[in-house]
Amino acid sequence: WVNLAGFHARQGMIDESERAFGEALRRDPGYLPAYVNQADLLRTLDREADAERVLRAGIAARPNAASLHHALGLLMIRTGRTEAAMESLKTAYEFAPEAPRFGYVYGVALDSTGAAPQALKVWEAVARRHPNDRDSLQALAVGLHRQGLNEQALGYAERLRQLLPGNRSVVELIE
């Protein structure tokens, strides 16, 4: 049903897509991809309030689903509700430390709200658990450099260079 909903959406058949998402959730109210994909469709249609309702329904059905909290946090950022967004992004990160993207995004949100030291701690935790996560390594290198901690920054940049040999932006970062 979720695949059918996606097919209908790609064909521009939005009503049919929404009905298929509804059927998917009727059959399995805990199926995470149905909530996330339906909310994403609604986002593309500039229906953020409807997307939020879908995500909140998903969280009610699956309160520990990090992907739903993450998607809700991103929605909150888009709609200018930074404080609520921070809580949702933090929850996603805490519920799924095995997903480096959630930690990276939470760190970006912290950094963008002026909490650079906390962002660095989050990215460092991500890098410890996921030493090859390029986004967190780059964020650490840039963030530490901005804090004047150039030796530490260089260490993360060098790790990044090992992962991306010859990458011009990494070379520039090191320089």
C-alpha cells in the first residue's frame, strides 16, 4: 500500500495516494514508512499542518520511533518552532544512537542556535560510534577550527581525508 501510494503520488494522483497511505495504516498502524512517506508527500504539497498531524499520529502509535521524531523535528525547523524542533531532534538522537544522521542533524541544530560546545559533544559522540561518518567528521573539523582548537580540528580533517582521498574540499579544509 505504501508503494502504491508512492506510485500514485509520482503520477500526480494525490487523492489516490492519500487513500493508499490510509489503507496502509489501517492494515498496520505501526508501519513507520507509511507515516514518514505520507508526511513527506504532504510536505511537498506545502501541507505542513497535515504532515505534522500524520507524524504525531505515528508517534502516538510508535512513541520510540526515532525516525518519526526526527521528521517532526525537521518539520518544526521548517515552520520556525526551533525550541520544539530541538526537543524532537534530541529525542531522535537519543532513541537511535546507531543512526549517525540523527546525531549529525541534532548537532547542526544545536550549532545553529548558538550552542556550539554542545554540538561538538554530540558530533564527537557520533564520531566515536561511527568513525567513518563523513558529515560528523567535517562538522567537527569546521566546528573545532571555529573554536580555535586547530590541532583537534586537523585530526578530524585528516581522518576525513583518509575516507575521501583527493577530495578538493577536504584538502582546502586541511589547508
